[in-house]
Amino acid sequence: MKRSLSSKILNPRQCATVLKALGDETRLRILESLLMGEKCVTDLVQELESSQPHASHHLRILRDAGLVEGHRNGKQVCYRVSPTIQRSLANRQGQALDFGCCELRFPETTLVTSGHVR
């Protein structure tokens, strides 16, 4: 799915995958948090007040949908919003994430904090 998000219009299957990934409160909270900057799993666990397996499960779904990407930093795994999603946000002047099939808007305070709104 990661490669497919780079195209402007998602086909119905791709759109369903993205919407399914975003259709959970925990995953929306993770994405919202990552819009503010890169975070390691341990940071997200504390922020979500959840277990590490629970957070990792949701991060895997977001990663498989191409919304976030992870990298190893020593013993920790850190995540950030994928560059494709960051470009989508920049293309909308920081107002929304445009997936081609739909747009997702977060509270303006999130986008202001992350430095994406002028």
C-alpha cells in the first residue's frame, strides 16, 4: 500500500485500506501525535497509556496502510508520518490530509503545534 499513496487518486481498495486504518480512535490519536513529530514506541505507549503490544499493533496497521514509517534507533523503534502524507499536508497548506478519495482534518491546534499552519 505504501507505494500506492504516492498517486493522487486512490482506487477503491486503497481508499478502503486507508479509511480502515484511520477508523480506530487509537490509530487516529497516534497519527495526530506523529503529526507533531517523530516518536518512539515507548513515548507513544506513555502518551496512549497503553501496553507496548497494543501500540505496536496499531502502528503496524498504520505502517501497512502507508501512513507512517518506522526506523530502528538503537533498541527502540521510532515512527514518523510518511513523507507522502507530509507532502499531502503541505499541498493543502497544512489544512488537511488529502488522500485523493477523501480528506482528513485534525483540530487546528494539532496542525498549529506541528508547524504546518501558517
